[in-house]
Amino acid sequence: MTLHALPSLDLLGHGALQWGIVAVFGVVYLGMFLGGLPRLKLDRSGVALLGAIAVIALTGQSVEESAQAVDLPTLVLLFAFMVVSAQLRMSGFYAAVAQRVGAMPLSRSGLMAALIGVAGTLSAIFSNDIICLAMTPVVARLCLQRGLPPVPFLIGLACAANIGSAATLIGNPQNMLIGSLLQLSFAGYLREALPPVALSLLLLWVWLAYGPGAKAAPAAAPAMPARPDGDAPFDAFQTTKGLSVAGILLLVFLFTDWPRDVAALVGAGLLLLSRRLHSADVMGFVDWPLLLLFIGLFVVNDAFERTGLAAESVAWLAGRGIQLADHGPLVVVGVLLSNLVSNVPAVMMLLPHLQGPQGATAGVTLALVSTFAGNLLLVGSIANLIVADLARQAGIRINWQQHAATGLPVTVATVALVWLWRAA
């Protein structure tokens, strides 16, 4: 599915093998939809990896040939920023920021605004999943200590992290993929994405601060310690080191044409040179299953593309006046696919059909829509599930109805905003 995909294999012209590839593709994306496969101890990463193994076995191509389907710059960029985020998490930076916000003498709506602003801003640089993982326990504890209902704040944290991550090409995995494959300018994307992201964060705050659930009473929950053992103590030196590397990388991305993956890898290497933080501990915070998910889907999608069935489907739609790269169809398909199979697999499926003159414009739309769509359902993004799981550990239950009460209207409003903004 990459820009440098392998040419069609003669074997894929054989009907039985072609439909074998289709069957593997279907099973893999069923696993993406279900989060695994029934009666098997497999998550999405396991399903994608086994799908890639099946494709290699079916086609008879070598591992080296299959590796050509993997977009290495995307994986390198993703890995490097996982290392940067690990540095800041281990230095206690994220928890310290959340605690500082919670200590401000703000009203309920003011605290909600500060939380949304901080979560959205940090997610644009350090990934939405990392921000939710680090900030959820602190936000839950602060709400209980201040007698505030924790559920709206926790849902607001997840939604703000999802929305904010769409602002840059490093905010989430799907944006990294889009930026790498379509060769989008970091500064150019930021200029186009920042206004709808900022307005969407404002819409989220208005709904949570003044919407139907704004007067919710705090739910009964057990008392929590001031700082659980899992929270790293704040280390000013390590925080400064991590923020300095992140700041330099942003300047490189904005004002130079240096390869983003190489620059980020050098930055990660500098952070690994430490006398205090062991490299094994840092590597423990790298999301290896996510990297395996990418590799598996690259191989499976590439094989499916080479059957020609996807191109035929897109051509069939084009013959009926529906151009997938056009603004309207892309918004609709992006939202639907992102909620059916999750946003990363959805983006992988759509990207091969967004090449050409409209590629850059379509790429910005897809990045925004696929990210915003993650707020629709509780299972729509990993960030949502992280918040729900950590909240449950704190004795706070967030069910799908509670999430939908915010996620549904916020998603409809923000996707509509993207539709209007990009169409203008």
C-alpha cells in the first residue's frame, strides 16, 4: 500500500490465490473491528502479525520482498517519539503539569478549559495515548479531592487528547503515516489543521461546561492517595532534557527540510545517553505492539492492493461520479471506516487511493476526520480505552452511554466543522 509498493506478482493473478489473499485481508480487518478474533487470545497487533505471516506463506515471496511494503520512515518516527514521550513520563513531567493545573484557583468551567487546553496542546506533540496514560490518574484524583464529578473531566481529557493530536503530523500514528506517505509539509499541515483543531477544542469545552451534563454531581468513589506509587517524582533536569530535544525537533520540522524520521531518531538517541534513566526502562515504555500492528497491516494491505480489487472498486465508484479523494466522500468514508476498524487501519486502507494532484489536500482532510472520529464511541480510539481502564482502577466507572453523551455530539459537531472548513 505504500508509494513504493511492489509490482503485481504473477501468482496473484491466479484466482484461488487471489481470493486467499482477500480472505486473509477480511479476517485481519474483522480482527480490527472486534479488537481480536473470537476464542483466540489475540489482540489487534497479533491479528495483523499473523495476517502478514499468512500473506508471506500464500504468495511465496521472501521476507525481504515483503519488507519493501513497510514504510520504514513512519515506524522510525513513531518509535523516536515514543522514546521522547517515555523520557518525559519517567521525569514526572506529565503528572506535574496535571497537578499544577489542578492546583489553580479556578471554577469548574475554568478548570475544564485549562485541562482541555493542556491535554490538547501536549497531545499535538507527544501523542494522545501517552497523555491519557500519564494524566488520567492525576485528573481522577484531583476531581475527587475537589469534590468535582470526575466522569466529565475524564471524558473531556480523552476527547481533548484525540482532537489536539490532529494539529500536527506527529500527534498520533495515523498522522505520522499520512505525513510520511504523502510527503506533507509539517508547517503547511499545521497552518491548515490548527484552526479547526482549536475551534473543535472550544466546542468540546462549551459542551462539557454548559451542556446537559454540566451540573452532574460527583460520583461516589474511594479516596485516593496524594501520589500513588506509579507516579514518577518530578525531575527538573530530565524534564528539561526531554523538552529541549522536543523543542529542537519542532524547530527542525518547521523550518528545515531535513527528513523528520532521521531528525527524530537522532533526538531519541541523545535522550538514551543518560546516567540516570536506564535504556531498558525507557524501552519499556515503547509501544512495541503498535509497531508490530503497523508492520503487519503494511504487508497485508500491500498484498490486497496488488490483487487489483481495491482499484477496481474505486474505479467503479468513480464511474458513478463518486471520487474517493473528493472532500464529501472522504469525510463520510473516513468517519465510517475509522469507527469500524479503528483509525490507523482505516487510514492504511484509504491512503493508496489519495495520490495525485488532490493528495495533499485529501491527506489533511483524512488526518482531521480519522482523528476526530475516534471520539464517537468509547472503543473508537485507544486513548478512550486507556482513560476508561485507568478510571476503573480508581473506582470510577465510565460506560459507553456516558461517553456517547459527550462523544456523539462532539464528534458530529467537529466533523461538521471540518466539512465546512475544508469545503470553504
